[in-house]
Amino acid sequence: MIDDPIIPSDEAAWYCVRTKTKREHVAARSLAQLDGVQSFCPRLRYRKATRRGKIWWVEAMFPGYIFAFFSRLKRERDVVHSHGVMKLLKFGAHIPEIPPHFVPKPQQETEKP
């Protein structure tokens, strides 16, 4: 963890990224195209009843948020200004890191719609 939130560490870590409404997948895709940045957007897939019958529906598990792995020192500006991104989650001036065990490795994902 970083002791001083104003001076970011050069080491990469997971951060929570606030996205535009219903644009989590767009933000995740644009972050994945940046060098040195990985993104993770957990989604739920379920059947929903509509007037036309039951259909498969996909939504973000955490609406308005995705996770990104990057070095704040090198890539914070690129991440914040990516398509679909609003800002990094912060508490006052502190931008918390997400513990690595909270975000699964991409190869551990079981379903990609």
C-alpha cells in the first residue's frame, strides 16, 4: 500500500475505476488497449422475462465500476482520460489499492459472454 496518496508508487496495482453509466464494457475495452494496463469487468448473465419471452441479459456485477491494474505513476492520466472512464475511486485525496486476491486472474474467469 502507498503511504502518501499524493506521490504514487511506480509499482503496478489494482484500482477501482468509476465508469460512465452503462459503459463498463466500453471502459474495460479501452483500458485493455493501453500498454501496461489490464482491466477486469465482472458481469452477470441471467434470463429475464420480457413481453417477447425470456431472453439472456448481461449486466455489470458492480454497476458503474471496473477494476484496472496499472502503475499510477506511468498510466494514471491515460486511464482517467480513456473512453468510458469518469475517474478513479478515491476517498478524499487517497486512492486505495484493491488487494490482488480480490480480483481473479483472467484465466480463472469461467464465462465470457
